[in-house]
Amino acid sequence: MSRENKNVEFDQSIEEKEKSLSFRDLVDGNVLTRKAVLKQSRFILLLVLIAFFSIANRNHAEKTVIRLNHLQRDVKEMRSKSISTSSELVQISQQSAVKRLVDTYELGLEENLEPPKKLIQNEE
């Protein structure tokens, strides 16, 4: 009769059976059906969502850094190209270079040897 009057809530063997965790329970998925896990399901879901947002943020940041590096490399290339084009224009626009090109293409232009004169208008 002592077994019939025994209260199931205070049975130590049932609590120990629920608390024990084995590798087999983990693989079978029995761990997910326990009361403690079910009570914490909202918290676990929150942790999973935070993990997804963290991973997405990291991927976005890495893509941004890669794009920034490409743009910086393009700016360096454009700057060097601009400097080389500018130096070529300076060389071509020198008076001796212009004279040489005029003589090469035989345009019939002559170099003015007189310096330019400034015209002044009297306001009377």
C-alpha cells in the first residue's frame, strides 16, 4: 500500500530521469521536448534572430569594405591618369612644341618675334 499512496510529484526517480541528458537524447531530439526547453523557446528564438541579424550585418559590412577598396583603387588609377594627361598637355602647349608641330604640318604660320603691345585709351 505504500506504493499506492506515494505522490508522483515528489518522486526523485522521475525528476532525475528528466534532468539526465545523454548523447542519445540529443541526437534523437528528445531534448527539445523537455519542459525547460519549451519554456525558453522564446528566448532561444530571440537568440537565433540576433545571430541572423549579426551574420547579415557582417556580410553587408564586408561587401561595403570590398566595394570601398575597389573605389579607392579606381580613384588612384584615375588620379595617375589625370596627372599623366595634364603633363602631356603642358608639354604639347609649350611654344617650342607648337612651333615644331606647325613646321611638321606645314601650315604656313610664322612665329611673332615682337612682344605684344598694350593699347591704352585716353578718356578725354
